[in-house]
Amino acid sequence: MEMVRINVDFNNCDHEGRVRLNTMGATQSLNLSRVVLRNGLEVELECGDVFPVQGIVEYSESEHIWVARFDLNDLRDKSG
């Protein structure tokens, strides 16, 4: 099964550095893929000119939304 790609905004992170999955782009990606989010789900996070990075979905109890944990060191610009 192919890993689900979610369009995210890496500027929309919570206090723990996890990217929130509540933006319009993320919602559209999730609706198209018809994936059901669950803790521990591995996904690819993509945003504009940044190479996709692997993320792990988690539920944020404090914000009551889904987020994805990723390694900030994996973010690389596609242009160079």
C-alpha cells in the first residue's frame, strides 16, 4: 500500500514541533486519500518547495486535533 501524502504548512506547528493537520490543504489531501487517521500512522508530509518528509500521526489531546511528528532535520529545499 502506498504511503498517504498530506499537504501541510510547516509554519503551522504546535508547541511540541508537530505539524497540525487542520489546514485546508491537509483536509483536502485526507479527503482525497480517504484515509482514517490513527495514532502511529506513517504518512508523507509535503509542502511547496520542500522535499516530502516522513511523519507519524498523533492526536493532540491539548488541542483536540490530529498532528504529525516529523524530524526537522529532514526538511530540505527542492531547489538546491
